[in-house]
Amino acid sequence: VTHQSPIVVIDSGLGGLTVARAIRSVLPNERIVYFGDTARLPYGSKSAVTVTTFVKQIIGYLRSHCPKHIVIACNTATALALPSLRAEFPDLSISGVIDPGARAAAEAAGEKLRPVIGVIATEATIRSKAYERALRRRRNHAHILLRSTPLLVPIIEEGRDMNDTVVRLAVAQYLQPLVERKIDVLLLGCTHYPLLKGLFVEMLGMAVHVIDSAQTCAEDVRRRLSAAGLLHRGDVSDRSFQCYVTDDSPKFSELASKFLGFEVDPPTWVKPEELYNQHSAALLRQAI
Amino acid sequence: VTHQSPIVVIDSGLGGLTVARAIRSVLPNERIVYFGDTARLPYGSKSAVTVTTFVKQIIGYLRSHCPKHIVIACNTATALALPSLRAEFPDLSISGVIDPGARAAAEAAGEKLRPVIGVIATEATIRSKAYERALRRRRNHAHILLRSTPLLVPIIEEGRDMNDTVVRLAVAQYLQPLVERKIDVLLLGCTHYPLLKGLFVEMLGMAVHVIDSAQTCAEDVRRRLSAAGLLHRGDVSDRSFQCYVTDDSPKFSELASKFLGFEVDPPTWVKPEELYNQHSAALLRQAI
């Protein structure tokens, strides 16, 4: 691993591209390898065992890139799998999106003794209580309101935007109990949600801080690389952005630039069975 | 294979349970084995190669049940994979949901020379043109209007019903171009959609026939078994209903009775890696 090694960003599909975009903006010279598990997405409705197995396979597959850091750019995967990933790959540097997001939300809550912090996320992320724990560690007296918002990912993946009436109605429904409880901070606990940030701000008003974990996650990555002396020392001519996906549908290419804010080359297709073979090969090596 | 062998019903998740329910109603004495690929759902946004691989693995896994018939109770899987499944398993009797649905829609269109037939389905089903082909074979002069409705599956899986304002607005949006073109028939091209049938009927009025492929698919299964002399000759005391899923989240058990109309035992959990191992073992046997 050198300063020229890539940063690997892993997500169930497209959402993690908002994190990759923030990393590109904070660390413009880095090589980035993005992996979207589009054949098996979404992760947000699935169990811890399933999601952990999927992400372990992906890391096993991407090890050959010798990443200097791996970002789990999916809230569900961070919530359900991060500790077991660190245990499984003790030699790799791995971080997620939940701790940086919770830190930013706790800071945004300011001086209030009992701030009200709302978190919206997928069903699996909410069920894991990972945000609750991460927020409690920093603001033990906060009121924490958790709300799963399962329609938002499909709404965004369908290409609908904040002017669509179905989107506005669904978001208003989901936010209503949070508005009634007068939240001070809304934490967007899913990497898709920054695409609707404008709508959340519009509906909640300027007094509520809307926290997007992509930005704070990227800053966390910079801090880690800096501490390890691994920030890229070249200039932007060295940078690259390489994508892998597990499904070969045209969807990724169609939507990627929307999430990313810049154009990328078509992704490399890795069939899910290649991930399992990788895994079987590793088991076989262990057995021999 | 005997008359006592089970009917296997395969779906990406819960939707195929509406087909299983119709089979139970038409053929009350049969043993039914249901497989929901809940770790890798949905299929509707994914590519033909991915979906075909998934379903081949599932059939390979379930072969040991010696099914007398296999129903691909998922429109996307039928549209993308049925011909390759029949080629891969020439000794098994396999049918899908598209041909029965198209036949029922063509009949419902009645005597009109140029009936207008609307089809709503997932993106992958629409993109495959499978319904268009199946309808054209029967009603070459029909106007066929195809519309992908990607939000309906997540809406139904979230547990929302026809009284929910988001559901009503989304359905109204999706149906509007079909209403403007004065459709005679609406074909529900996804096994989830029968759960919203009441809403489609309400919005379209009694002059439009709403065709649910679950019912016609079940009748098609009865016809096939009868022709093969394989209808179960016992009584209802022999019947059984066994479920397999690939994800161990509580969701399947929570929603299954809603789709099915009766209670079932908790499903057996088959991890996706067991399907790949099965597949690898088969490849290994071929290689030796």
C-alpha cells in the first residue's frame, strides 16, 4: 500500500456514488474504485447475515487492488456489517458512513441541552439501532426520532425528482411526525437521500439542520489518510475513477452521472458467481 | 414423478404467493413448495443474464423435490428466462405467468376488431417485450400500450394499501396515459399487483376488464397436470404448503399471510451460497 493506492468505495448500488462524489471533491487527486452490487440490491430490506456475506465477498474480490482505504458507502451495510468486516479483514483500513454522520448531526445540534434529532433511513438501518447508539455516545440527552422511509430509494432510482407530486406527498408523510416533534436536526441516513436534500430543506425550513453523511464521510476519509501519511502526493492528472457492478443492466450508466456530478467510463461487469468462486477459492485455500 | 409429487412455485420474493394462492384455490389437494429469492429480490430492475442465473440455481436446488410441475410465478423471470430454463432442464415441466395472462387479456378484449390493451409491469418485463409478443400472437390488430410502474412493488411491500394517498396518487399517475387512450383491458403484469386490484377497478370503471394473471396461471397449471394425468388423487388431508427463502429477515413471515390469504409455517432459510455451491457441484460433476 502506497499513497498511490486507490480508495475503494462499496455500495449496494448507486447511492454510494454520492459519497464517491464527496470524496472526489475533498480529495481531487485520488484514484477511486467504486463497486455497486446492482445484481443483489437493495440491501435496506435484507438481514444482517445476508448483507454481511455480500460485502465480505466484495472486499475479498477487490483486495487485489491493494486499497489504502475502504469506505462502506452504504448505511445499511455499515449498520449491519462494519464490525464483522473489520474482524474478517484486520489488515485493511475500513470505515463507514454512520459514525461520521452521527458526529456531524451531534455537532449541528449545537448547545441545546436536549436537542431533537431525527434520522431517516432504510428499514434495516433503523432496525439495527446503529444510529441511535452512535448518537447516544455523543449526545446522551438528545431526543432521537428514527423513521424508516422505504419508498425513497425506489423513488430516486425511478428518476423522479423533488418536483414530482408523488415524491412531495411521500416525503411530507414521512416527515410529518418529525415536524410535529419540532426536530432541530434531520440526519439523512441513506446515501440516496442527498438527491432530495433540497426538498427536505424546503419542507423543514431553515431552522432545521439537514445533515448529509456523504460530506462528513469524505472528510473522515481525508483525516484517516492524512493520519496514515497516505494522502496522494501527485496532482489531478493521476486521478482515476473505475466502476464495477454485478448486474449488466443499462441503469447504472444511465443514472451514474446524476449521482456523481461528472461522467464516468462504463462499469466493468463482475457476475455474482465470480464473487462466490472467489469466496470458495478462499475456503479451499484455508482447507488445504 | 407421481400424482403426489409437489408443484414448485418460484418467485423473487412475495409476489408469487398470489399465484400460489390461486393454485391452492383451483387445486386444493396439492402439495405446494414455494421458493422466494428474498436475498436477491427484486428481479424487475435487473438484467436477463442475472435473473436467468438466479432462477437456474433455484431450480437446481429444488430438483430433489421431484416436482411434477414448476411455475415461474414472477413476470420478470418468465419474460427474461423461461426459454433458457426449458432448454436447461428439458426433463422438467415448466410454465410461466405471461402466456396465461396474455391469453386471458386477449379473450377479455372480446369481439372488438382493434381493442386497446394496456399492460403494467416492472421495467425489466416491459423492456423484454414478452407481453407484446404474447398478445400480438393472439390479437394481431390490438393496440398494445405498455407501461412500467416501478414504484408499485415497493409500495405494496411497505404494506401500504389502496386507501393510502401516496398509493392513489402514484396509481393515478401511472394509469393516466392508459385512461386517455381508452383502454378496454388492463393486464396486471406483475404478481404483486393483484393486491391493488380494487384500486385499478375503482379508477378505471366497470367498462375496463382488469386481468390478474395469477388466476389464469393457476388454471393453466390445472390443465397441464390434467393432460399429464398428474392431478392429485388424494383429498385435502394430503395437502401441504412449504416455503423456502434466501434471506432471513422477518418480512416474509410478516407479509406472507396477506398475500396468501391463509397462515403458513415459518419458511426454511436457504443461504444464497448454498445455491452457488449446488451450482458449483453440478459444474464439478460435469467436469469429472
